[in-house]
Amino acid sequence: MQAAQLDAVFAALADPTRRAILAKLARGEATVTELAAPFDISMPAISKHLKVLQRARLISRGRDAQRRPCRLEAAPLAQAASWIDDYRRCWEESLDRLDAYLKTVQQQPRRAREQRPKARPRGRQH
Amino acid sequence: MQAAQLDAVFAALADPTRRAILAKLARGEATVTELAAPFDISMPAISKHLKVLQRARLISRGRDAQRRPCRLEAAPLAQAASWIDDYRRCWEESLDRLDAYLKTVQQQPRRAREQRPKARPRGRQH
DNA sequence: TGGTTCATTAACCATCTGGTTCAAGACAGC
DNA sequence: GCTGTCTTGAACCAGATGGTTAATGAACCA
């Protein structure tokens, strides 16, 4: 996946309105007015959001008379997930550090817990 | 995970410089100058990127004399992956459509997606 | 002490983003 | 045709973003 495509996908996912639109589309095709209904913003605003999603190829659009139904497209989401996935090995280490940290911290008085930056346990890294 | 946190994480991931920084951090802690080295931008620009990553809690920072080493933090990445994961059922449908389409088009046996194991990372949060 | 290194802050700039309103395009039904 | 519905386009605005340069802070070293 090219960088620019990843840029577009993550940028598209960074807005709660757009995530909500995707959530609705996950339950099936929908028209623009249907997608707009839950939100308190104007139709052109929705149209812009759809354009962002479309540029990221997260949705595709059809035609049905005056309507332009939207449908969720899987591939870019899968690719974004796959990008994150590449870090799994590293995060799992980090999650292990987190676990260890929480374990040690939960046995300490609360006051000591509040300024953390220096005290974190440092796992081995590669 | 709250919406605002997801916003911050996806927005942070939407920039190629920041993704490259994360990629480097995946191989271990690094100082700001080390992180800046591959890029052709000024140190304050790197500093700003780090602040974005830190606001998204994707990195944490320590202190070592004048240096402020950065470290990858796993949890928010895992949470972002998990958000995307919630759509898996829908995308797989769509990916299946894609597969079927490719099959009819190129008339080749498709031993597709064996490279998507992806059982959700360790059911830790959610 | 004073110089050097590592990193951040301040001030500024151009561009992008998310919203608005008003106008227009595309189509169905009468 | 005319009218109403669904959707997009154009123009505009405020605030965020990604970059710059110059100045400052913080810590080491000699």
C-alpha cells in the first residue's frame, strides 16, 4: 500500500462523523440523506465527508435515480489494519511491559503512581 | 475507548513522517536527534510531530541527561486495530465479493488470503 | 564559569479542514 | 413542460496543521 493511500485512510478515520458513517454503512448500503439523518450538520457537510471517504476508497457509490447510495469497501480498512498489524510483535512486548508495570504499581501507594515518566520498567528491545 | 482518543490516534497515524517515526521506535527507544536524522525537516518540526504522537499516547518520553528518549506505547495502537476489527465481519463479506470478482475475471484458482491470520490481539481491551 | 549539545518554545506563514449559506444539477411524477 | 426531492458545487470563514527561523532552556564538560 502506498503511503499516500495510508495517509488518506487514516485521515478519513480520524473524524468521528466519518467513523459513524462507516459504522452505519457496515450495516448495509445507505443513501446520503439516510446517512445524514443522525447528524446535526448540513447536507453539504455530509457530502464533503463522503468525498473524503471516497478519496480514501473506504466507500464506493452507485446510482439509483436521484440517489447516490454508498457502500463500505473493505480493502483499505484491511490494509490499514494490516499496517498496524506489522507492529504487533513490538507492541506485544510493550503490552507485556505495561502488564508488568501495572503489576508492580498496584502494590505501591497512590502518591508514587502519579509522576510516572521516569519509573517505567524497560523491557528489552531489539 | 473514547472518540476523542480514537480521533487523536488516527490523526497521528495519518502523517507519513509520524508513521516513519513509529516504525523506527518499533525497533527500540530513540532520542529526538536520532529520530530526526532520516528526515529533511527542522528539529522543531520533529518536536511537533512527537507532541502529536504523545497526545495520542502512542509514545512516552523519558529523560536521560539532555536527551528525552521516546518509546512506542502499544495500547492505543491495539485499540485502533480493535476498532477496525469491529468491522471485520462486514469487510470479509466485501473481501469475499472482491475475491469472487477476481476469480471470475482472471479465471485463476485463487489461494487468496492465507496471509490474514489476525485473530484479534490477545483480547486485552474492549 | 563559559561553551557545546540536545531539545523545546515563540512567532510567523501557507495550506488544509470542517463547517456554513446559497445556488445549481439531475431525476421522478404530475 | 413545471414542481418537488436528492445531491453536489461555489464561495466563504474560523481554526487546525505542518513547516520555517530565531531565541531559550537544560544539562554536560572543560
